[in-house]
Amino acid sequence: MIMDASEALLEIASLLERERASRYRAKAFRRAAAILAELPEEVRRDSARLREQKGIGASTFEVIQQAQHGQVPDYLTELRAAVTPQRQSALRARLRGDLHSHTDWSDGTTPIEAMASAARALGHNYLAITDHSPRLRVARGLSAERLREQIPLVRAQSDDTLAVLAGIEVDILEDGRLDQTEELLAELDIVVASVHSLLKMDAAPMTRRMISAVSHPQVNVLGHCTGRLVQGERGTRPPSQFDAQAVFAACAEFGVAVEINSRPERQDPPDALISLALAEGCLFAIDSDAHAPGQLSLLDYGAERAEAVGVPAERIVTTWGLDRLRSWASS
């Protein structure tokens, strides 16, 4: 069976994204796939004219040529062997969706449509688009005006197979306030609250900061609570210091799910804190924190960790059906 060249380009992009390789390399393959899909058949089959197309570089051209000649492209074969395959677990099979993902509206690499398409391919029932809030300028955080513009575009991607939920990853400011207007937070389907600044502040004020955020009536999920990095191109970063028992007790009191962030470079919270949150009666959300379509599959890492620690599936909101999820998120 001859491999479709566009499908080969997209699979390469997805594998590069899952491996958290250069975002520019993955984007180049996605761009080449989009360009190829728009070209007339006679141009696709004319090597000289194809090579002249803007956005078709040496690497993408070679992939296209090999696919069109009935081969599995060498680069795709190499990546299939090198990229860590998806982990299988009973808990992963029970996950219904993802409440933390990013698009090119903030620091993600692709449009909303591409993220929705990838979520459908994974069999998700729902996906929350949670781009960053204004204070995170390095991530092109959304102003109130841009978020208001984005909301209907997000929801318009929903269909009978996938509910695309309008959300935000809102910064928890130094004093515990949230970095978006009350009016807009109330309009959203999902609010993930995360600390992105002053990660080294003393434990006492950090604890007050986090408790203030999770006690806010619009917050649904406490994102990557320690802020740590344990591997990857950004290097390592120690966890923030706070009274985890007090924070998790507040999460349990206010029905806020503690995120089990699936990114391998985060592994956040650490296992010991997952166990503590479990003992405090918390709910959990296993999320990908995907910044590209291929990273939505990283849920397998989070599921594997949660299963190893013994988190029951019924305590994980992302195993719930859409109606139950919406009821919890709006309560």
C-alpha cells in the first residue's frame, strides 16, 4: 500500500511533537503537509516544480518523494523506531478527555482546528483549550479582548464526536488573585489556575497564594502545582515550597481537581504529593498540557503515574463523561 505523502508528513510532525523536539522542525512538516494538500496533482508529481514551492524544504521534499514512490520515508521509519511508543495502562483506556491544552493563540504551535482534529483521532470525548492569560507575556497570553474573540471559535469546533471546551490557564498572581476578569472567567467551561511567576517565594506566602486561588468559585483545576522541571531542553527547576497538605485540603473543600501533569519534563506533582492529595480527598485531572497536536498523546504518562500511585479512576474527572464533567465544572 502506497503511503500518502501528506499523512507521512503529519505523522512525522506528530512524532516530533510527542518527543518535544524542535517546535520549528515539527511546524515545518505540518506546513509542508498543508501546502502539499493545496497543490494541483500535476505539481505534486513534478519533482522540479514541487521543489520550488515555498515551504517545501530539502527534508520535506525527500519525504514526499519517497512516499510518492511507494516507500515508507526513511525519516518516518527512523522516528517510529526512536520515539517512545505510547504506554498502555488500564487507566489510560478510561480517560475520556483532556482539560489543559494550548494553541497558537498563545504559546502553542497550531490552530484550534488542528488540536481538535488530533483529539478526535485519539478518541477523546472532550478537549479544553486553555491558552495563557495576559500577564504571561512571554507566552502571548490572551487579553480579555482576545479571549472574548477566541471563545466562540473554540466552541465552533465541537461536533457529535468531540466537545471542544472554552477555557483558560489563568495565572495565579502574587497575592492569589486570578489574571483575568471575573466576567470572562464565568463565561468559560474550564478554568485551570497555575503559578508561573515568583516560583521561589517563601512557603507561607506561596501557600496563601495557592489557597486563595483554589477557593475562587470559578477555578476547576490546580495546574502543575509545584512548577518543577525534572528533565528536558529547558533544564531542571526545583519544586516551589508550600504547605501541600493545606493546599490540597482547600482543593478538596472547594471541589478543585489537582492536575497530574503528563509532560515527562514536569512529572508534577511528584508521587509523594499525589499520595498526599489522595489522602486529603482530592479529585484529580490527568492532563497533557499539550502545546502541539502530537503532545495530546502524552496522557499515557500521566495515566501510568496515577495508576502506579493507586489513584482510583472515579476520583479522576477526566475519566468522567461529558455531562458529569460539565455539571462538576459549573457547580
